[in-house]
Amino acid sequence: MESVISKKITTIAIIGNPNVGKSSIFNQLTGLKQKVGNYPGITVDKTVGTLKNKGRQYDIIDLPGTYSLYPKSEDELIAHRILSGKASEKPDYILMVLDACNLERSLLLAGQVMDLGIPVSLVLNMKDLAEKKGIKINTFQLYKETGVPIILTDARQNEGMDGIKAMIFEEKFGVAHSFLNLKNILPESLSEKIKQRYHLHTDFQAYQYLVFASYDLKVTPTEKKWLLDMATEYQCDIPALQIAETTARYKEINILLDKIVTKTSTTKRDLTQQIDNLMMHPILGYFFFLGLMLLIFQAIFAWAEWPMDLIDTGFAAISGWITETLPAGVFNDLLAEGIVPGIGGVVIFIPQIALLFGFLSFLEDTGYMSRVVYLMDRVMRPFGLHGKSVVPLISGMACAIPGIMASRSISNGKERLITILVTPWMSCSARLPVYIILIGLTVPDDIFLGINLQAIALLSMYLLSTAATLLAALVLKGFIKSREQSYLLTDLPVYRIPRWKAVLLTMYHKSKVFVLEAGKVILSISIVLWVLASYGPSANMDAIAQERSLAMTAASDTEIEELEDYYSSKKLENSYIGIVGKTIEPIIRPLGYDWKIGIALITSFAAREVFVGTIATIYSIGGDPDNEMTIREKLDQEVDPVTGEKVFNTATAFSLMVFYAFAMQCMSTLAIVYRETKSWKWPILQTVFMTAFAYLAAFITYQIIS
């Protein structure tokens, strides 16, 4: 039965250079039918979509964008492992996406892919731009030279997508003619030995096994030794082999281009160059980038305010309805005081998360993000970082985990390690709920020079984390030694109008991941918190219950409500979670925090975004069942019994934001750092240093403001 089912599923891998429209084609084919996971045995995220036709399923894998199959970055290693079948089931077909405006660069990777012997089809994307530049491609001649089907597309405008689908459904892929004869580069007898040992079919597959032997961590020590011994026996200098192969490929590419490409002169003004005169200006470019970030944060506050208030009020109403409708008891309390406030603490921030990811997708789709990489390279170098480090760092503003994974595109080991270690200091989307709730409580919603003060406060937190990130990188540059040279290779694609469908898809998928992943953690912790906050040592709880009963009997009607609040607070203090909070309160009191905030700090080490859910749960427990105050209103009214002041005053709020800006409070990030560095040394040092620095910075902040 399993064999019958497996025959109904065909696997297709999409591969191409960065910025050739590969992801556009993938999104057009799969739409919402996508899922994100990991390649087996590899930490790189893979995106797999499905396409169905007449009862047959096609699994489409979106491979990382890469310029070649040389072992210089993990993206290239992933492409090699997938296409060779080492990381998962080998794809049945390959959809090779080329840039019609830059065939020379695209054909380097395409030639290597075709030489693997897997059935392939070529997609010449951006045909509209090629036409505007006066580039004409003889697709029939290209078909004759390569022997594989060819489709011209403009994925942004959905042109040619029906042709791609028809080709997939009819499985019109072809095994290409040999693009490069390797017999003059790799000894034929060595190639045969490798092919026989690993049951390979082409010389280039054998060549790939040999050159990746030292880089592929999944190659067993025995196999690695055998391959390197063969290289030594045949006097093969692997770097020299790569140079020889590249030189030979470009010779073949130039011969092919002479046959298939003709160019006509065009006098059309280059709009991209005109825009770049501003965007890439050595001074104005940075001011434009900073201004753009300010506008984004302004929009996050302005556009998300109404849906956030609606969600906040809605969950408060749901808690009140549950309390009034369901029978009184433990289950009622769990729902109204634990689960609903916990879920509300996640859902309320969907508008900001969606907007943040939407803006990042917008910048990527217009072509501006590549300019940021190039522009920031000169800034990053003095700090021991790489121009490509800006992509992980900006990604870290959404989430540190994909940001750290994005560092694989950095080939220099030292720069990659520094990027991994400092990326968690970028203010990620998990910190955004903390910033927004605290800024909303303490910063007035006033306008200064046409800009919302709350937006300025939020931007200030992001600038603070960015400054700390660069300073930390500078310190690490002095500690981590390396003689490895680095360089920047990036595309500057033409400016395009963003594809709103792609932006909306990104917002949907990222928000979904945030809700599902963060929601599971927050919901679990909310339930545990409710239990720990509702129960405590029986002797203490019985004494409080007896004391409350006596006090209530003797109380007047006007005193009952006051006594309810008093004993609810006392019960919480003597609960298990209250005991933990009270234990650490002397340590955190210099930062302006009480024991309730201490509980939120502890739970936040599972995930930062748990803070709001924890606070929502803690301040809901034991409250008035008829009171439907929102999270913001509850926090705003909380008073410190020691000082008589608001708990969440300006000094405490900014101290908390600074602490959350610098502390390593994400178990998932620690796990990713371990998987990326293959050592527990770095995540442990990272956690200790970041937490100690966060405590010191929060202490200084509180003492100055208070």
C-alpha cells in the first residue's frame, strides 16, 4: 500500500541564484499550501509546498538561493546534499530558475545542476526586464544546446506560470547534454572509482563528492578519509580543481551566450541608477534608511492600535462571560484566569507582528534590502562583521532564530560566529509585545514634530539594541582570532513594485508561525502558572482561608470588596509561584521590580513573549469576576504596597525594557546557537554575559530615571 501511495507523489526542487524570482515562482505554484521544517540532520529551514492535479501530488522544495555548488557556504552545501539525495529523498525533477537579464551568472549554477544528470527544466525569468534592456534570447537554440525544456516567464506578473504547471503535470523534464567535460580536470580513473563506490552516474557527481568531502559534516570519518586519500593518491589539489572547473565553465558559457543572446542598444533612462544615486549615497543613504525605519515603527503603532484594542477588549469580555456563565469552580477559574488571558497575551500582538514582517517583506521585494547589505558593509567591517551580516541582524528584528540561520550565507568563519553571537541582541518580535505594553503605559500618546512620541520611544529601543549589538561585535572581534579573508558578493536587483500577494503571504505565514509556536509555549506556561498561583503549601492556604472566613463574617458590606482584594493578594503571595517570586525579590528590587514582575522574568527565559501572558495571568488571578478590565488597565492600576506608587511607573518600565533588550531569554535561540556552533561553550557564555549585562544596564537605567 505504501509503494502505491509513494508513486503518487513527485518531488521537484526549485533552485536558482538569489533575486532571480525563485521564491515568486514557488509562491505562485503553492500559495498557502506550504510548510516550514528542517532538512533531516541539518539546521537550515526548508520550505515545502504542494501542488495537486488529477489525484497526483507534487511536493515542491524551495532550495536556498546560491550562486554555485562550491563548498563556500552552508547554502551551497544544502543544495549539494539535497540534489545528491544525502539529506532527504533525491528530487525526481529540478526546476532551474535563471535571470534572463544576467544569463552568464545564472548559467554557472545551471551548468553544474544539469551535469548532475537529474531531469531538469530551465525557467528564464524576468523576461520583461530583458526586453527593456534590449536582450533577446534564442530559446530554441538554447534548447538544442542543452537538450532540456525551456520556459520564458515573468513571475511577478504571473506570466508563464500556466506553462510551468503544464510542464510539471506532464512531467516534461529532460536530462541535459553534458555541459562541461571534466575528463581534463578530474582524472578519469579517479572519477570511475568514486562513481563505483557511491553508485553515481556522472563525472560531475563524482567531482562533487570529492570537493565536498571536507565540508559535509554528514560524511562519515571513514568515507571522508577514503575520499581525501584518493585526492592525495591522484595528486588532486581541490582548490585548484575548483579554479580549473570554474574557468572551463565560463569558457563554455561564453561560447553558448554567443549563440543564443543578441543585444540591441537602448536609450531608455535607467531609473534604477537614478534612484540609487540617493539610496546608495555615502551620507544621504544612511539618513534615508534611518528615516524609513522610523516610518515603519510609526506605522506599527498607528495602524495596529485599533485592532489591538479590539482584541484586548474582546478577551476581557470573554473572561467575564466565562465567569458569569459557567458553573463556579476550578475549571471556570482555569479558563477565565489562566487560559483566556494567556491566549489573549499572544493574539493581541498579531497586528504588530504581521506589520513588522510585512514591512520587511516589502523592502526585500522592492530590491531595497540588497542595497542595505551593500551600504552597511562599510559600517559592519570595523566591528568585525560582514555586509551580509545585516541580513541576519535585520532578520533578528523579526526573530533571532531565522536571523542566526541566515548567517550561513557568510563564508568567513569568524564573521559568521560573531554574527551568531550578537544577533540575539537585536530587538526581535518577541520583545515587541513587551516594548509596546510598557511604552503604552508610560509614554504619552502625543505628537512631536509630526511624529508620535511612542513611535520615537520604540525606535529608541531598537537603536539601543543595534548600538549594543555593534559594540558587542567589536569586543568579540578582539577576542576571536582568524586569518581568514572575507569579501562581499551580492546582487543589486532593479527596483520593482512589490508583489502585494507575496507580502500578504509572508505576513500570513509568519504570523501563523508566531501564534502557533509562541502560543503553544505561552498557553502551556499560562496553565502551569495558574496552578502554581492558585495553590500553595496547605498549612499557609488553610490559615489564610480560615482568617478570611472570620474577617468576612465580621465585615460590613462596604468592607467586603476591600477584604476580597486583600485576601486574594495574600493568597497569591503564599502560593507556590508567590514563594518563588518573593525569594528572588531582594535580587531584582534594585531594578524597580516586585515579586510579580520577578515571576514574569523567570517564565520569560522560556520565551520573551511569555512576559505579557504571564503578567496577564498573574494580575487576573483572584480578581473581581465582574471586572472586565483589559490588560493595560490592570497594569496601569497596579500599586506597589511598599512605595505606594504605581508598579509600572516610568523608571520601572524603562528598566524592564532595557533588561528585555539585552537578556538572553529564549531557550529556542540557545538551542539554535548550539546547533550552529556545534558547541555548548558559546550559548553558555552568551547567556551568562547577556544576562549579567542586562541586569547592570537595567540597574543603571532605574537609578537614573528614579
